[in-house]
Amino acid sequence: MTVIRSIILAGGIGTRLWPLSREYFPKQFLQLGAESLFQETYRRSLQLSAPEDIIIVTHRIHEYLVHNQIEELGQDVTKTTILVEPEGKNTLPAIAWAMSVLARKDRQAVAAIFPSDHRIGDGAIDSIREAIPLTGKYLVTFGVEPTHPHTGYGYIRKGSALPVGARVREFREKPDRATAECYITEGCLWNSGIFLFSAPRFFTELRRLQPALAASFAKDCVSYPDLPAISVDYGLLERSQNVAVVPLRAAWSDLGDFGALYAEAQKDGQDNAGEPLAIDARGNYVRAEGKTVALIGVNNLAVVDTGDALLVARMDMTARVRDLVGQLKAVGDPVTEFHLQVHRPWGSYTILENSRFYKIKRVTVKPGKKLSLQMHHHRSEHWIVVSGMAEIDLGEEKKFLRQGESTYVPSGTIHRLGNSGKIPLEVIEVEIGEYLDEADIVRFDDEYGRADAGSKSFPKRQHRVLPGK
């Protein structure tokens, strides 16, 4: 029986779901159901592969999110290979890297490749297993039977029939509605972004169609920043004559915009999702954190409130949220990068209130974790323990604080907060000073290997990459 490996691509940003999805906490890690889309993907991979046969490719700013979310599933993260990209290069370099790692262990390796930000029914596993015999001769992609003329998906035109599925005659770009209707009439399938590749066929096609990229991964050391940014569709599949498509017999959605989230959500009697208080309002999608949303006389809107950002958009225009994010990025607005809750390797902090000369945070430290040993030039901090036991280094002093106890950290004092207990530690932190930006951190020791540990000064840009604590 062929051993199936799994490759999970977890480096995307998901800009069309802003403000839910942010650069440092993107769509695949959001809890849109009982688990995040990434966690659903990992569980699905376990139906095909043992943990040691799973490879995850992610961006360096998401590495700790991958670790945390695998651990939340009760899995041993050390059994899974995690490849950390220094910068995003699109899907073909990511897949080539993972396939090269697999091929070093097994030249005949066969791998299912999953995006981590799609919702896919369990029936997909049966479709993948049925396609295994094709992998010797073909690069296999999986197509979804269209339910409507969607303009946000690519389409696959089938060619001659194979024992399973068919050869691919043509890949087609995202169409307008009239063209999409024609594609459906022709029997085209949606391109799901799920693949099944054998190492021999993959590298044969890669050497033929992308020789420079193939040569890079044939070396012992790859200069990742020098690789081209190119998708597997454009760089390989659309150029190869040896591609097969197999129907994916499972529910599937890329959850690419709020219209897709609305389609999946439960509705009330007026077809509203998200349980708003509604009067003469129909077909709306509402998601607000800790707020009651009241709608009167409005229809087909997406209303998304995350505390620091509010989006109101016509449902048929939500795909253009990406353009809005581009405008915010162009002016350097960090609201595209971070939520009020910022996840760190040791836990998270949530900004409760932010003013010019003070900031209030709720800091949560996971059991057995600790923050970096650090110092601030421009701010002092006051810590109040809400739950758990805090282990604190303050200058030369070490102390333990229980619920309700507090301590003061003057500016210029080297300090560290940790949790050596068995339950999460929650601390309210009040920062006071004339400069409260996360750039005012000097790290002297950091068990997570963040770039500035041991350095007393470093560029502010590094703090944009690894902000806070």
C-alpha cells in the first residue's frame, strides 16, 4: 500500500477577510468554527498520514501559531516537520521545498498538498486515495463541481477521460459571470488548490519547466530570498501536458470573502447571519466581538467589528476588501497587521485601552512559558495578577505574586514575567510613559530565538516583524 505524505501550505494572509484576518494572525488561524481552518486541515492530514509524514510550510511570523495550534489539538508538535520561509514566495517554491525534503527520505514519495485556509469535507480523503494510480504519469489536481457561476474561482476544462478523472485540457482564469456560466455549461470544474504529486513526476516536470528553480533545490543549501515568487498553477500546472484532474467528492469552500462565510453560516428567519437585532433587515452577515449589533431597513450587508476596526460593505462587493487593505498598507496603517489581541510564543496580550501616555493590556502566559528578559527606556509598567501565579525577575530580585498582588517595574529596569505553574497566568499590565510603542523593548535573553535577544539596540523595523514582549 502506498504511503501518503501530507504537505500543508500555511503561509497565506487572507486579505479579503480583513478585519478578521490580519497579517500576523491570518485567516487560516482564525476560529471560524469549533477549530481553526489550519487545525481542520491538520486533522484531515492525519486521516492520510502519520504525524511524522506531515510537512507544514509557513512564514516565519506564523511559526509559533502553527506550534500553538497543533499543541491545542493535543498533538506532539515535534513529530511534524515545520519548514519556515524567511519570506513568502508563493506556492511553487513552498511545494518544491517540501517535496525535496520528502524525496531525500523516499525518492518515490507521494504527497497530498492542502491549502490550510479552505473548508473541505471528509469525503476528500476518498477522492485523494482513488487518484494515487495516476501519480506515476500525471500531476494530479482536484476539481469541484460548480454549484453556481462563481467569478472568484479559476476553472479547469477537462480533456480525455482517464480510469479516474480526466486529463486537463485547459486551466482558465477567474471569469466574469457570463463567462462562468459558459464554463459550467461546458462541464468545467472549480480549481480547488488541492494536489497529489509523486516526487519523481513532480521533479521531472519541475526540471523541464522551471529548471532554475529545480537546480536551486538540488543544492544542499537554498538561498530562499533569491527564489522567484511563482504559483504552482502558473509555474507548473498550466505549462505541463501531464496534468490530470479528479473530481473532489466533498463539500468545499475557500472561504475567500464574507459572502462565502455568509453562505456557510446559520441564518435567522430574515436570512441574517450572526444573530443581529434586526427590523426589516434581510440577508446580512454580522460579526462583532462583545457588541450588540442592531440593523434597521438594510439588506445584503457585511458588518464586521473587531474593536479596532469596523467594516461595512455590500455583500456583492466584499471581494474588494483586498483593495481596501492595499490602501491601508500604502499609508502604513498597522491595523492590517495586528489585532487588539496579539499572539506570541508564550501566550498573548490584548490591548484593553490605549491613550497617549498610558496603555492597559491583559497579558496571558501559558503554563511553563516566560517572556523575554527585557528592559524599556521610555515606559514603566505596573502588573496586577488576576489569576495564576506570576514568577517575576525584577533587577536582581526574584519574587512570586498570587491573585490580587501587584508589582511596579520602573523604566530602565531589567525584568521578566513567567508562569511556572500548571494553569494560565493572567496579568493586567498598565504601561505609563511618553513613548509606548512596542519598539521600546531591549531583549537580553529570549528562549524563542527572536532576533534581538542579547542586543541592546536594533532597528525599529525588527519590532514590526516581532512586536511586543
